[in-house]
Amino acid sequence: MPIITGLSSLLTDLAGWLAALGLPVLAVVATRAGIKYANSEDPHEAKASFDGLKKGAIGVGIAVSGTWIASKVLGYF
């Protein structure tokens, strides 16, 4: 089916772009969280900066793996 093949190709390309854009975004989030952590005087601020880093990493992981999983599922059709 040509539409499934085209959609699978589109998702594969999208996964590549998200991976290429996800790593710089994660680097910016990690840098920002590190600066907030280094400048925090309150333990709650330090925990909040670390939680922001975890949320950023989870978000990038979901964005990258979601398109990859969708392209793999479409590959079975």
C-alpha cells in the first residue's frame, strides 16, 4: 500500500529530525537546570531545578521514541 509506505517514510524522517533537534534542546534544559541548581540557596529550589531536568529528559525521550515506535508499527502493514 503506497500510503502506508509513504507514511512510514515520513515518520522515519520525522524521527530523525526530532532526534537532531531533541539533543540541543536537552542540552539547553540541562544547562539551565545546572545554573539554577548552582545558584539555589534553598533545598526546594535545588529539587525544583533537578525535577525540571528530569521532566526535560523525559519529554525529549517521549518525542523521539514516539515517532520511532509509530514508524515501526506502520512497518508491519
